[in-house]
Amino acid sequence: MTGKCIKYVSWNINGSGNPVKRRKILAYLKTNQADIIFIQETHLNEGEEVRFKTGWIGHMFHSSLSSARNGVMILVKKNIQFVLLKEVKDAEGRMVCVQASIEGVKVILCNIYAPNKGDPHFFHGINKVLGDMDGHVILAGDFNEVMDPILDKSRSKGPLRTKDREAIHMLKADIGLTDIWRLTNPHGREYTFFSHCHKSHSRIDLFLIANSLIKSVVSCDIRTIAITDHAAVELCLKVELETGGRPRWRMNTSLLQDKPFKISLGEDLKSFFEINIGSTREIKTVWEASKAYIRGKLIAYASQKKRESLNQIEDLEKEIKSKENLLSAHYSELQYQELCKLKFQLHEIYNKKVAYALFRIKTNFYEGGEKTGKILARQVKQKDFLNTIPAIKQGDTLFTSVKDINKVFKQFYEKLYTSTACSSIDQKEQEMFFSNIDMPKLHSDNAEKLESPITEGEIRKAVSLMKTGKSPGYDGFPAEYYKEYIDILAPVLQKVYQEAFEKGQVPPTFNEALISLIPKKDRDITDPSNFRPISLLNLDCKILTKVLALRLQQVLPNIIHPNQTGFMKNRSSTDGMRKLLHLMWLSQSKDAPIAAISLDAEKAFDRVEWGFLFSTLSHLGFGPCFSRWVKILYKEPKAAVITNGIISPFFGLSRGTRQGCSLSPLLFITFLESLAASIRMNNNIKGVEIGGQEHKLLLYADDILAVVSNPLTSLPHLMDTIQLYSKFSGYTINWNKSEAMPLSKSCYSHMVEKFKFKWVPKGMTYLGIRLSQNLDELPLLNFNPVLGKIKANLEKWEKIRLTLWGKVNIVKMSVAPQFNYLVMMLPITIPPDIFKRYDNIIKHFLWEGKKARIKLSKLCAPKEKGGMGLPDPRLYYLAFEMSKLAKYWEETGDTVDWMDIEKTLCSPFNPTERLSQQVNTTNPILAHSGEVWTRVHRANKLSHYVQKYASLWNNPAICIGKTPVCWNQWYSCGIHTIGDLYSDGVFMSYTDLTRKFTLEGKQHVWRYLQLRNCVASKFKVNIDNQILDYLKKPHECHTASLFYKLINHSVSGELSNMKLLWQRDLRTGFTQEKWLEILSECGKHVREVRGKFIQYKIIHRYYHTPTRLHRMKLMNDNLCWKCKTEVGTFLHCIWECALVMPFWVKVIEVLSGWLGSAIPLTPELCLLGDKSQIPNISKGTFSVIMVGLITASRIILRHWKTVKCPNMKEWSDAMVETASYESMLNRLKGKLEDGTTSWDCFWTHIKTEEGPGLNPGRTEIPQ
């Protein structure tokens, strides 16, 4: 048992509407390490409490009245083990009460802001609320009444007894509370509030705590009255808890942004290895010591920085406290003025802290506020996920204590990861199991790829693939550390791995993992089994497993059967779904009963028996070196469970593969292959036969779907096979949760229910797709709920204040993936109405239900063509199918099961030949392929009937006597496509054709002449065909995203109408290349998303003008708002107006002065961003100029419909602010030029510029 102090702070802040004041309060609380905070007078409306939400705040409880008065709030720090049990609050913003478990102790936190006019009923109400709850009470807040009128006031005036005071004393007596400050300071005179009008002090901010907590009190202090007119009151309580070992340390990655320290740390690390390598027999000792050494350096430096920032604050607070005590004893105006000066100095310190914090926040939003990324993702999240588990069950007992919860999880996983393999398992029986399976063997060439020693290059590659911002392992070192010092660490790490391999044991910390728990969606989170355990491995161990995984994934496709699509290179879940839909369609016409069986595996990854895994590797032909590495990694591993901030004691593991390890999923599918092979080879388990092949299984990692014929006879053998496998492997199926769905009309419930399967005749869910016997129902069955969810989410997200650009990014990030997943997984025709409904939902979100100013098709165009890259689901619909059809052009020999099925269905022709044949099919997948093939060619203005890859036979474009032909002899000789008739782009002569394809007999002459006449007149040899270019690419390039880009470029225009308008207004012409260059460069030189959008809107003429509003009959005339004399066209209002042009002239003068050469004053440059107007200019310099020009446009547009003219003061202020953001970002990202940045130069120029109208408001860039 160890002790921990929890610091409670109560503080009346007298309003928090001002963001600077709010940040100052949060900075004060964080600096003083407050754990649980009672805040009074927040002055916030309901819902505005989120303004207090910051990175270190975990829980928040608020009662509000209005933005002008009242409001109480309780904040709980993230690292406090806090489990909410009950919350009560009033409607007046004067009370919020929370019953919770804190560090395993049941506590009642009650925060009050009492009326300042006598109201004893308020305290009677508090008495009742507290009396109805169970737990140790901590009542804090602004009581607006003193407990002792003599000791608690600097001037003892007023009655000795008041009704409020009596009510408080009654409350104390009834609940058993003590004024803890007075108890620890029985004769003390310190005060929490200073009344300026009465020039008196009083102690009205109190902590009343349960008598049972008195023994836990460490201290209770009144701080200075400085930031607000009340002092904060601090209470420290000691709690006894089991911490489960030393506290978890994690490296503060922000220290790597401190360049001098980063360089110094690198030098220290390098020196450490130079001195210590060779001083001990084992390199692992040096490696482990290096982590301890660097950890110490990091802790010392962080503590030093923190101490430096605290010393000045502490000294000032002591001086202020001393002055306050003197002032409360004898009021003096001189002393009061001195006290005010000291408070001002303290304010200035916090002001600087807040200013820098706000500046960093604004900088981050400046760059990424509306980009697809973490900042935007946080805005659309429903709520923050807190790693808090409030309660857990063990049997019938519910535990709420954080210590008990951790203990239950530790016991659960200790049992789960303990091997149940009987030591008496007959090895001969296990070998017999393997001998009865015809398992593939790893080819010697592939085995050699796994056997070589680990190289430094492999380590570097593995580190480069590690994601940053992820939680580290128990040693606390994240990926950022390894990436920063890879040149120093990689050579040493390579030696550590080599030594570990030779000795057969990794360093001790390699074996340690923290198990972090993620609750499964829509499950009972009081059940320990409903959490997903993620192992947080130390990075040095993760790098090793990543190296081995990169090797293994290269060879696995050669030994793992195509029906396993999980975690396999060039395979995906779509392959399994396509195969399943084929089997479902084929089963409908079968007489035999056929059922789909979804097998529910219990904790599949966690039950892997290592002995069986090692045997599997051996039987698959893995060499001794790779097998040795796997055995080393699984030699005496340990894990600890982390829940509610508590780390359990470490316990040993004897089975399971760790989720969170790169190697684990690949080892698991290798482990499972023997089961899949034994099911495939069991002739008593009948599947669906197509073209001489029997299809029984679909696997996606541990998701197994079996398709069986004659369930009454097949299912017993299937269950026996799995149970035999389970005997050796640990793999277990929960038969009661497994489901059975009929696929043929003759399959009935009694055929599967006798085996305890759950009968689901209306369909089941597989890989997130809802299935039905009727394939025509699948689109509506799946898209209806998703469209409903999308609509509901977008209605919530409409409240977020975003530009059109930000809304498009929300669709990209959080909406399109949901919709496109269904499009990808369902290779069947999707009704057009579904796409229309999706479009309407998106348009309503983008334009808030108003008429769209930019067509959806233009928004979907690529950015290089003036669009926003909004995902077009119709094009993805084509792209997903084309990525599948492209597999037929691959020459890797690695086919998937659905390809064999389609080849059988299309026989004697190839599936790609069927695409250009006049053949009707009722198979929905093949019909979908034909539809997509036709639409893709039309989109590219091509006919799919007359391409070199088009079929010669049954092709409606190749007719003899108006009838498509099909000559079996020619086809059997290998003449399949139009391209077969050509050699080097020339139609082959009859002699060459018959020689190449061994056509015998003179009867072919006439047919040859007929074909030549028909084909040569329609087929164009050298026509540009980007579809063929895509199909010919290497197989790794056959991605849906690549084809989407190709077809999006084909179908998207280049805003030709906008081009004509700009040419007309500017009285100039743009070549197609120049116009495309302007469109593609739009926004590229501006980092701020809103700045990018300004330029985009200008090119699109987004804004209404007097001429347009006059045409819409919304204005009486069409004259410019400012000059009132000229027609208000778009170009006039933004450029030509006599009251606007002087502003442009001044902006160009300032930018030219900074550049040192004249910048042309042209609308092509200022409005369209035409870089050719300033040749031979660097990218960084042009970026500054473009930001200056876009800022000028923004100032003009800010006063678009008003008579107010833009002025240089607005522009210079905006540019100074922008320069500060850009300089900060360049420093953080290390983008420096000769020790400074283009923006620093601009800052210096504009700061010293004394031209007319310039008056920068900021004098320095925050560092």
C-alpha cells in the first residue's frame, strides 16, 4: 500500500466568458497541480462548459443559469481514478453534486455558490441532497457567509447570528462535516475575499468535509487573491491505494522540439554507447542501461524547466500573501497599491503563459483546423473516450473499486493466457493430425528470405513505418525517439538483435507488455470478455516484430490458401464477399440443402497454443532461423493490465498472440491454416461444387464462414474436425453463438438447430454486411441504415462553424468511408436512387439546406481541375469493380477463389471476353461487371466492343450479315480477341495468321476476308486508351484509388465556363495549359485552409454581385455598393472600383518593398495567382506574396456588401498575425533557410515599414 495526495481546489472565478481569463485560470490550476476543482460563478450558458475542456481534464460536471451570473462546475483531472456513480444539479446554477468512486473510495463532491442574500432554504436543500447519498462528503464553494463573524472577518461588523449561518451549522451537524481550514488553523486570520467597497476581508470560501476524512488531511491552504477577487482554497487529502508498481513514465515528445536540448541529448546518447560498448560482455546490458540513462536525462531536464517556471510564481505568491495579511490587519492605501503592483506582476506571468498557449492553439488551427486530421476529427467526435471502467463483474459479483476492477481483469487475463494444453497430449496423435493434411511447403527460395540475419537497413525501414503519436510500451520511449535518433540507435539495435538470436533470449524489457483495454462496440462493459486487449510493447521489441512481419508477409501468399483473405498481401475482404455472393446465387438453383455457417471463435488470438504454432511452422517448411526467432519472442513473456490508471503486477504468459504486435496476425493465419486445410480435405464435409472445384470456406483472419451442402451429414464432420483441431491448438468455437443461414430453398431449420446453431432465415451479418437469401434486397438492406446514420451525424455536425472546405473534409473523413465501404463490399448493381439520396444528404449539409452555389460535380472534380476532391461515390462504384477486373490482367499467378468461379460461369470464354459479348446473364455479379465495363468506356468516350482486348466472338460490333459470329475452331486455336488479329499494330496477313494459330484448311480464307473487312473498318490501332494503361500496370498498382483518380480526371471538366468569364473580363486569353496551371496551383502556396478557400471562391466567383442580385430581383439597381457609379460586376467590385484599387496599389507597394523588386499589379497575379507573372522566384518567397494577396482579397470580401472600403491597417494586422503563425510553424517543422525563414524577413520588413496606413499591432514573434 502506498499513499497518494489528491489536491482539491475551490475557487470563485467571477466569470469565464473571456477566453484569455479562462486560459489563465486553467494555467493556474495546471501549474498548481490541481486534481479536482470546484469552480463557482462560471457565467456560462448550458453547453458552453466545453470551453473548459482541455487536454488534462478528464471529467466535467456543470450547472448553469446564464452567461451573466451563477454557474458552478466540478473538473476532474484525467489521471485521477474516477468512476461516476450519480450526478445531481439544480436549475439555478448554484449547485452540482457528484457521487463517485475516487481512487477506490466512495466520495460525494458537492460544489455550491450560495445566494448573497439570506436564504437558509438553499442550505436546507443541500442538506437533503447530501442526506440522500452514501459516501464521504466534500462540500466546497462560495458560501457567501462566514462561519465565525469575529475570526473570519477583518472588520467584525454585523449580527453574530444569521439564519444562513445557523442553516450551515445545522448542515454540518446533520451530515457530520467539519470546516477543515478552521480546524487546522484554530486562531488563524486569513481571508478568501476582499470587498473593495467596504475595504474589508472575509473568509467565505470553505471546505466542509466529512469527519471520517479528517485523518486523511495533509493540508488546507488559502492562496492569494490575485487573478480574481476570490482566493483559491486548496485541500490535500491522502488516499491509500495499490499502484501496481512504479508509476508509468512516458517521454514528453515536445522536448524534441527544443533544438539545443535535442542536439545535446543526441550527443549524450552517442557518447554513452561509445564509452560503454565493449565494457561488458553483453550488448543487451548496455542497451537497457542506455534507456535508463536517457530517461534520467529527460526527467531531469523536464523538472528543471518546470522548476524555473514555478520559482518566480511561488516567490510572488509568498510576497502577495504577506502583504494581504498586513492589509487585513491594518488597511493602508499605500500598502494596497503595493499589493496591486505585485498582483499585476503575477497577472503578467500568467498572461504570457496564456498568450503563448493561445498562440500555439491558433497556429495549429491556422494550419490544420479544417484539414482532414486530428483537429477536425476531434470536432466531429461524439465524445472523448476515457479509459475509465466504472464497474466489472466476476461471476455474480459487481466490483466498483478501481483496485478490485484491476484485480478482476488481471485474474481474467492471467487465466486466459495460461496454457490449457495437457502435458500428456499424445504427440503421435498430433503428428497424425498433420500427416493427414496435405499442407503446402514453403519453397526453398522463399524460406531463404526468412533465414538471413537482421540488417540495419531492415531496422531503419521498420522504424520509418512506425506511426507517431501512439502510446509507448512500459519503458515509455515512443516512435518519435527512435525516428529522431535512428542513426545512433539502429547500429546498436542490430547488435542487440544479433546477440539475442545467438543466446536464444531477448533483453528482459522486450518481454514486458502493458495490456490496454478497448471496449467492444454495443457490448456489456461489465463483462471482462467484452474488451479487446491491446498489448503495448516496448518499441525496441515492436521494431523486431515489424522486421519479421515484413519478411513473412512476402512469402505467406505462397502457402496460405486463397480462401484466407485477412492480413494477406494483394487480398482483401472484398475477395471473400464476392466469392460468397457467387455461392449464394448458385445455391438458389441447387436441389440439395445448402447453409452458410458463421463460426463464433472465443478469444481466437488469445488462445493460440504455442507448441501447436511451432509445429505448424515446422510442417509448413519454415526454416530453423525464423522458427527460432518466433520461439525467442515467445520465451517467458510477461504482461500487466492497465485499468483506470492502475497497473497490475506482471504475470507470465504461456499462450496467445499479442494484439498490437505486427507479427501476431500473420502468425495467427499461419496457425489457422491447418484447420482450414483439414476442412477442405475432409470429403465428408460437402461444400458447393462449381467447375470441378468444391468451395467450403471463407476466412478473414478468425472470421470463418463455412458453406456446406447436406447439413445433416456435413455438420457433424465439421464439428468433429474443429474439435480435434481444438484439442491440440486451443482454438475454441462457441457453438451456441454460431449462426446458420439457409442458402437453398430446400434447407430447413431442423437440419442445423439439432447441432445448437442459431437459425437466422432472414439473414446474418458477415464482415459488416447484412446478408439475405434474396440478393436483390442487399442494397436497401445495407444502405438504408447507413444513410440514416449519415444523415443523423451530419445534422449534429451542422452546428460546427466551418467553411465549405471544412465541410467537404468532414465528408471525406467521416462520411464517404462509411458509404464507400458498402459500395466496395457489394459487387452488384446499386439502384441510382441510393446515390441520389446520398447526394441530397451531402448537399443539405454543405449548403445548410439552401440552394447550392457550386455544383456537386464541380466539388467532386480533382483539385488540379478546380474542384475540392469531394469523393464521388458513383466513380468509386466503378473504381472498386475495375480494381477487381484488373486481376485478370495480372501475371503473378496468385488468383483468388472468385476468379475460378467466374471462369467456370463464363466458360468456354474468359470473363474479360464476356464483357464485350452480347450475352444475357442472371448472375448479379457478372451483370454488374458488364455494366461497369460499359460505363467506364463511355466515360472515356470509347466503345468497349472495338478495343484490342474485346472479344471477337458474340460481339455485336463484329457482325457478318448483321449477326455476331462465333467460330469454335478459331477460338480453340487461340484467336480470342481483336488484338489477336494484329501484329505490331498491323492486321496480320492470312498466311501469318494461319501459321501463328495453326489454322488448317482452305475454308478459312473467306472467313478471314470477312473478319478483316469488318474489324479493320472499326478498330483504331493507335487510339489513346487509359483503361488499357491501367490494366497493364503492375498488380500492386491495381488499386481502386488509382483508377478513381484516372476516371475522375477523365470525366471532370476544367471549369471551361469560368475560363470564358475570366477571359472576357480580363480581355485576354488563356491557353488550356495555362488555365490548368492556374487551377492546379490554387491554394498550393497557402498553408491556411481558409486562405486556400478564399482563392478557390474567387476563381469560382462564389460571391453574389450587384449585377447578379439585380437579375434575381433582390436589388433595385446593379451599381457597385461602394462607388455607386459603375456597374457592379465581380471584377469591378473586387478589383476595378476606384475605392478598391488604391488598396491594391498599397499592398503591392509593401510587397514589392519587401521583395526588393517591382511586383506587377495585375488581376492575373492578384486574383488568380498566376505565378508566371513573377518569373524566377523561389517557392518560399512566392508563398509570402500569395498570402499577402489572398489576405488583401479577404479584407475586400469582409466588406463585400458594404460601403466601407478596405484599409491597410486591417491588412497589416492580419499579415503580422499570419507571419507569427508561419514563423512558428516553420520553426516547429524545421523549415529554415540560412537560419531564418522567409516569414521572419517579412516580419522584420513590415514591423519597420513606415508607409501610410501601416501600424502593426504586434512587436515580436512568440518564441
